[in-house]
Amino acid sequence: MPDIKKSFMACLTLVVAALVAPASAMATGVLGEYSFLHVTFGSVWHLFLFIFTLVMIPFVLLIFVSWRFRKIREDEPAAATDRPASDDAKEE
């Protein structure tokens, strides 16, 4: 149990440091408002294309997988016709 407590305290310390360090640096004037991100008109388009790609990848994968399994499913009945007829079919 002490190991979990130590790891939790370590994670909590890192989170607090990550939140406090930039705020204290901005308060002392070391960092300006736009130190972390320089936004231009091109940045908006890059962000749009990145998010658009993330949204479209699942759709492209869905189309590819359905196309691939459709081809596999079409090949299965051809192999199924080679089997001998069942006893019920012979009686008719």
C-alpha cells in the first residue's frame, strides 16, 4: 500500500508543478502572453486539416474493411457449392 501512496504523491507533485511553473513565470514577466503558441491564419488551416484527417480516418478504414470482407464473403459460397448435398436434399 505505501507504494501506491508514493506514486500518487509523485503524480500529484508533477501536476502541481506543471500548473504552477508557467503561471509563476508569466507573473514574473519571463514569459509573454504568446510564448507557447504563435497563431497565424495558416495555423487555423493546419488545425482544420489535422482534425479533418482524424475524423476521416475511421470512415476510410470502415470503407476498406467492408470492401475487403465483401470480397471474402463472395468467395465463400463458391467453396460451399463443392460440398456434397445433404441427405434432406437427396430425398426430394
